[in-house]
Amino acid sequence: MRVALFVTCLADTLFPDTARATVALLERLGVAVDFPAAQTCCGQMHVNTGYGHEVLPLVRRFVRSFADAELIAAPSASCVATVREEYPRLAAQAGDAGLEREVRALGPRVLELTELLVDRLGVVDVGAVFPHAVAYHPTCHSLRTLRLDDRPLRLLRAVRGLELCELPRAAECCGFGGTFAVKNADTSLAIGEGKVGAILESGAEYCVAVDSSCLMHIGGILRRRRLGPRPIHLAELLARTGATG
């Protein structure tokens, strides 16, 4: 199988280890990974802030960049949700029937990492080793838009040495919400404090999720409060094959 990596802005600029881990994990499973260098931002930030009409150049660029890919994988539920759910709507609103056809054809080939692993590769045990107590935070886009259900949990349960801790009030938002965290900082922080409290209550050493943006928000609160639990992206956890971390 050959897959094109949709790296996302956060992985490219702030969390390159997540991108590297995604490639390492897929190659370990026998997947050939391509990286279309022309890719840029998917436009999620613009859409979430109400500037969807300005995203069309990014939509067209995404289509051009990934047009020849058999499958496209990303370590980000929110970015995948933008492409699959928002692109057709944006193209339709712009009255661009050709672009709408292109994004509707491309959308089903764009997969969040756990969808690729569980649904397309048919694997749950990826050979990971992570001897730590872990709580899984289901991010809003993974839970409510992509409906990943128990795919991440099935992958975590198969990790050797991992203790999966139950996260109280797991379905509650972490408070990030993209530019919401900037425009409504106090509210965002208050929601995040609640999520951090749940992580502490779980007894976990690590909080794992499928979106770096949410982990960035949660991790920032943990660091400022000098608390023990650490954030880790699921791709980075699944890429571990020894007693490290």
C-alpha cells in the first residue's frame, strides 16, 4: 500500500515528531509513504473563524497536491474533518461545480491515522510497547465529526505494557477550539482546567489524543501548573517499540 502524508500545519511547524512518528509507524507496517511537498494549510483556521470564502485557493491547492494519491493519511482528526466535511460545502457555496466534484471524489480517500490502521490495514496490534499509565482524550472532531468511536482505544489496548486509565467526563471538550482559545482565552482556560482535573483524577502518567492542537492546549496547562502528566500524540505512542518515554 502507498499513502500520501497530509502532514498538517501544526505537525509541520510545531510538532514534527508527530509527523516523523506517523511515517515510522506506517513504514514499520509495510506502507510506502509519499510526501507531496506542495501541500500547505488546509484552511481549518479560516473556516472556524468565519472566513470560509477565503479558503478556496487552499482547497484547490490541496486537490492539486493530492490528486494522484491512492490514499491520504493525516495525524489530525480536525484537519481530516475540514477536508471531508467542509470542502464540499465551501465549493458548493462558491458555485464551483467542478471543484465540488473534485473534493467529493477526493474526500473518501482522506483518512485520519486510526481509520487507516484499523479500517484499511486491518491492524490493531502495531507492535508498540509503552509501559505507562495512559488516559485517552477523545477530541471533539474525532468524537463528533469523524466518529472514530473505539478505534483509538482498540489500538491502545493492544500496546504492550500500557495501562489504560478511564478518563472521567471523557467526552467533554478540552477548551481549545482553535482561534476560540485566542478570542475567548478565559473561557478556554476554564474548560481546559476541567479537562486537566479529569486527567489528574484518572491517575494517568500520559494524556493521549489524535489532535496535536488539543494536546498543545492541555499540555500548556499541565506545564504552567507544574503537574506530572504529559501529553503525547497517539502516533508517537504507537511508534514506540521499547521501554522509552
